[in-house]
Amino acid sequence: MLILLNTILIAGTVLLLIPFVVFCLECLAALLPWRPRTVLNDAEEASVAVLLPAHNESSVIARTLDVLMPTLGKHDRAVVIADNCSDDTAEIARSKGAIAVERTNLEQRGKGYALDFGVKQLHENPPDVVMILDADCNVDPATVRTLGQLAHQTGRPVQSLNLGELDDRPDSMFVASSLGNYFINLVRPLGLKKVGLSYRLLGTGMALPWSIIKDAPLASGHIVEDTRLGVDLAIDGHLPIFCPDVRVLSRLPQQKASFVSQRTRWEHGHMQAAFSQVPRLIQAAIWNRSLSLFWLAMDIAVPPFSLMIFLWMLATVATGIAGFCGASLLPFWALCITGVCLVTLIGLNWFVYCRKIIPLSVLVGIPKYVFKKLPIYFSFLFKRQQEWVRTDREAEQQKPLAQ
């Protein structure tokens, strides 16, 4: 009986440690010396169409376009897809100088359907590159040009640095969530770039050559449409390039209900992607003998930041109790060593990339934040979110995030 228990504990620990090792290696690679430099060929300026899918975004679309429009070149255009809107999103977009196209289909809801509609509108006069930008995002002055030129020159999808826009609110849950955002959108992709591997597309701030996106399978209302698109393109040989030289800033929800809704969609989507897309990538990696595809599969298999910490805590306690009762202590010590590596690498990367924005107190409060997020993970088991749901930009009647 003890032999069987030890076998189960060791096998389970090895399986659990795989995503932890992937996370640690990516964080370690992010600490390697490297100078970001994107060399652009100005001989031929690429034309870029920026697609902004928008469902009732009248409260934010004006601000987004005020920042975006001055950054466009003479051959560029911004196309707002007013998707199933009941407000004046389209009118506001036109008043700001953007092209607005309207789509109404209550049976097919979601960002994927909106993007598919937007791409079809471009077929009569296709651009060199299509950039996808969420309606609540701001760009750097050079974002559109840099992404467009890089995608055009390389013939590959390009993902910009996508960060959450922080304010001065002291909400512990909001700020701690931003730490996870920095790791998934900055630290880990930067680590992979430094060692020559690809990262995944993040849904906003990404540019794709017209030759790739014109026939891409975009029409979907599923919450993992961004990850699925990136996986489909990678399997077809179009591995994304991460470009940290330019940013897209996303406005994170300030209200509790909106925050929980967005996190539920993101994290349920991530976990569904792990179950559905990782096997496809592993199969393709073996078939094509591709390290990049294999590592992309391993990267997607890494759980969300909070869930990863919770699983480590749970497994460490469980193996410790089992060891106290007579089972092998090898799994317990392996998890302890992994925990030391996690804490060290999270701390070092926080110091290098996040300390000016996210206070040290957030690191100390990670366990508290993890337990606040548990309902999201339990709901994945019993009430899984399957379809796209728009984040409420206003929700003024809701209570602010708990302190």
C-alpha cells in the first residue's frame, strides 16, 4: 500500500512540477542581459488597418481614438466594428475620424465574429497589415508603425507589450492582479524572446500580415478565440514575434463586479485553452520536430499566476502530511525546492521590472490574494464560462474592490 502511495505521490508531483519548471525557466531567461532593438526597413512603408471591435463602447472609444488617430500614417486607417451596439459607438467613432462599420447578429456574439466581419470589410481595399486593438486600449506614438513594419518585413504575426494601466488606488486585489499581468505579458514573453523562442498572441496590440489574416478562422464567440487563433497560426508555420519596444495600455476595471467578470473570462479561457490547445500543439511539435511549438504548448500549460501558487501550497501541504504519515518525503522536498525557486525568481523579476510600479507589500500579500481568487477557480469546475462576455466599463453602481 505504501509503495502504491509513494508511486502516486511521485508521479503526481512530477506532473505538477512541469508547468512550474517552465515558469521558472522563462523567468530566469528574462533576467539574461539583452538590449531590445527593432530594426525597421523604411524603404517601403506598410499600410496598416487598425481593427477595433467595439460592443457598446461609447464611454471609452473617444479616448482611445484621440490617442490612436494622431499616430496613424498617411496610408493607415482605423476601423471601428460597432458590434451589436445599442449606443452611439459608431457615431462617436466617425466623429473622431475613424471608419465605422456596424454589425447586428444577436445569434453570433463575441469578439471573434466582430473581427471576422471587420476583415471581410477590408477585402475590397486590403492593407499590408491588420492590427487588432481592443476598444479600451491606448497605444504609444510608435506602436502602429513599428508593429506594421515588423509584421510586413517578417511576414509573421507580431505581439506588442500589453500592460494594464494602473492608477493610484490602493486596492490590494487590483494591484496584486497587475503583478500577474506583468509576468504573463512582460516577464515571460521577454524571457522567451531572449532565448529565441516565440510567445503567444494576447488578443490586443497584435499585428498580422494581410496574407495571413485574410483567411484566418476568426469567426467564434468562444472566450479562448485569441489563444486559438495564435495556436492555429503557429501550427500553420506563422509563429508570433514579441516586440517589447512598443506598448499597448489596457484599462483594467476599477469596480469589483467588472474586475471579477474580466478575471473569470480570462482565467477560465486560459484553462480551457490549456485543455484544448496543448494536445494539438504537442502533436504538431512532434510531427514537425519543432522546439518552438513544443515550448508554446508548455507555456500555455502554465496555470494562471494565482492558481499556480495555490496548487503549489496545496501540494506542499499534502505531501508534507503524507510524509509525516510514513510516505516518501521526496515529493515534499522537491516542492519545497520549487517553492524557493518560485519565490526567488518572482522577487528578482519584480525588482528588475516591476518595483517602480508595484509596491513590495504586494509580494507579501500574494497568499491573501490567491485565496480571494479561489471562487473563480471553483466556478471553472461547476459553472464554467464558455462564451465571450463584455467587461462592464462603467458599473458605477457597484462597490469598489475590497481593501
